[in-house]
Amino acid sequence: MRFVRRTWAVVRKDVLIERRTKETVNAVVFFSVLLLFVFEFTLGADRERLAAVLPGLLWLAVLLAALLGLGRTLVVERENDCWEALLLTPGDKGAVYVGKLAGNGLLMALVETIVLLLFTLFLNVDVAGALPGLLLVLALGTVGIAAVGTLFGAMTAHVRARELLFPVLLLPVLVPVLLAIVRSTEALLAGGSLGTVDHWLKLLVAADVIYVVAGLLTFDVLLEG
Amino acid sequence: MVAATGPDPVIRVVGVRKVFGVAPVLDGVTLDVHSGETVGLLGPNGTGKTTLLKILATVIRPTRGAARVAGHDCAREPEHVRREVGLLAHESHLYEDLTAMENLVFWQRFAGERVRNDSLRAVLEEVELDHCADLRVRTFSAGMKRRLSLARLCLGRPRVLLLDEPFSSLDQRARKWLEQYLQDFAARGGAILMATHAFGAELDVADRLVILVSGRLIVDAPRGTMTADEIHRFYTLHTEEAS
């Protein structure tokens, strides 16, 4: 119960601060829109070519936008050295990880909603038929990306070149997740059912579990420095 | 000069050495602080005062020696020590975009405790910030932030206060308030270790003074045995010797 209370405290605090400052949300949403304009200009009106690269583009947009937000996960804790106060408050530090993970998940969900909406509007893509399956893939992909992103965000929070180091560390570890989400999205948008992508979904679930557990087990050590 | 000490100190530091890189910041520091006692830790900048406080607060570990708070080893049992200690650091440990009340609510929830608004209001009243409970910390003066940081510490009901330059940025009224607050805290049986490099009236709250120069503790004496001039002379003499 204490763990849940602590986790909720972190989520509530981060959402409240973000609602007031809008620093991350504004940057991430603006960046997503810009990316879509770039895709639109570079791909033109060739529907066949667009259909072939759409799953990759969708996740590329989500991932690049998420990178901006995930890298800032613990930056808010650096102001006035709140990081130190989190460390010095007795109790399981895993709650900070789960709280930050939930906050990042919410941010990514917002980005995904916007990107999906803009894809359907700008690129004239119909995702309605594949939506239930797509939502499941988006949810599993979000957990995987946010789990690793939160962990590496904490790891690089005190590093001077964190903006460079963060994606360099994050992207190789995310390869299984990226592979699974792009392949699943590709199959679902081509009209396939969830049954046709169950092996990718299993990989996603396994990766999510491994990443979240690894995050929970190592976050304490990371926070202690 | 070494002050007489009684049994079972709340803070016990024995032969603590801390090395960053190759340079020792603390070198064989030994110090006891008892329940109800306020110890002023004097020393020039960069002499290891903050490092000693951070070792006791379990932020950093000593390279050698032992530091114990309320019988718990700071390096081996940090979670036990954290339940006993409140650290007032240079930084405020406050979220600038939350209000004073929201900061206290967060830190109480994060400590795993139930939030009772009336008790938080009472804490704010105690630090004379009840009238700005709903203002964002970003709009606070440095002195107000200092008082709110202290209010945050009090939520955890610590037995030991580790204070790093607690009187800095405070106006005369806030200084008086803090002096009284610390005297009350010690009178209730709390132990206080207060780092400072100033020789002002803030030293009046201390029962004992210790002077740290180049990582070594060179003076440990009851406050009453030394006049302000003597403290200053000692301090200057040893600082010059060390440099």
C-alpha cells in the first residue's frame, strides 16, 4: 500500500508540474507535427510507397518524439537537487521508477494519439479496421519503450552529454521491441488479425516484463549512485 | 581542546576519511553529538563540512572510518539512518512549480504516509508560511524557501538535524525565528549538527563548537568557554597554518 501511495505521489506530482509548465508536452507535440510534415513532403502522394513504409514511419514518429520526453524524465528532479531528497526519503525507491514509468507512459500515449490522428488526416490512412489490434500493440510498445527510456533517463540524468548518450544507449536495447511493434503494425494495417502476429506480441510481452523488472531491480542502485 | 562527552551519542563519527580522487577532503574526523545538543561545525569553504554532513545523511559513503546515527551505521544501514535524520542542504529540495502546500503533500505522500491537510497547515503555520500555502515556490524569497525546506524536514519527525549554512539568506526576523526553532528542537531532545563559516549570532544556538580545517578537526570545545574573539582567533590561526 505504501508503495502504491509513493508511486501515485510521483505520478501526480509530475503530471501537475507538466500541466503547469507544459515544457515537455509542447516540445513533443510540436516535434511530432513537424515530423509528419517532413514525411508528407518527402514521400509525396505515392500511395503504394506510403503503405509500404507506413508502420515504420508511425513508430519512427512516436519514437523520435518520445526520445525528447524520455530524456527529460529526471531532469525535473535536478532542480533544487530534489533527486537527493528522493534518495533520502526512507522507503522503496522502486516507486520512483514505477511513477516515472507511468508518467512517461501517459506522455507517450498522448503522442501516439496525436501521431495516429495526424497520420489519418495528413497521409489519408485508414486505421479504423486495425484499431483494436493496433491499440494493443501501441500499449505493449509504449510499456517497453517507456520502461527502458525511464531507466536510461535516470542513468544519464547526471551526465554532461546526456542528450547524446541517451539515444545511443536506448536504441540498441530497444531493437527487439522496435522489431516486434513495426512487424505487428505492418501485419495489422495489411488486414491481418491479432492471431497472425501473436509471436510478435509474445516477444513484446516478454521484453516488457524483462525491462520493467530490470528497471525495478536496478533503479535503487542508480538512485544511490 | 576536546569537550567532555557522555555515553550513547546520537551522532558518532570515528576516524572518518573521505577522498575524492586523490585529495582527502576529510582526514580522520572523530566527533560525538548527544541528544539535546547543538554543535556548530565551523570551517572555511572547501574544508569538508558539507561532506561530513552528507556522510551522516547517507548521501555519500566514507572512504574509511565509521559514522553512526542513533546506533545505525551510515554506510551499512542507510535506510535506518534516513528515518532519524533531516538534512537541510544548500539546495532547497523543493519543486518550484508546486505550491508550498503541494510540496508538503508530495513529500508526505512520498514518505508513504497519509496526508492530513490540517496537520500540514499546522506545520506551515509553525514556519510562518501559512499565508502563502497556495503560492508557487518559484515566487518565494530565499528565506521563505529555507523555512519551507525546514517544514518539509519536520514532516519526517527526525531526531537529528544536519544543517548546512541554515542562516544564509535569512533576514533578521527569520534568523530569530530559526534560532528559537532550533533551541526548541534541541530542548525536545533532538541533536543538531550545524555547518557554517560565519561567526555571527547564529553561533549562540550552539552548545559546542568544532572547527574543521583542511579536513581535520582541530578544535572541539563548549561554546561557553570561548568568546567570539577567541573563536575568531583560533579559526584564523589554524586556517593560516593550514594554508
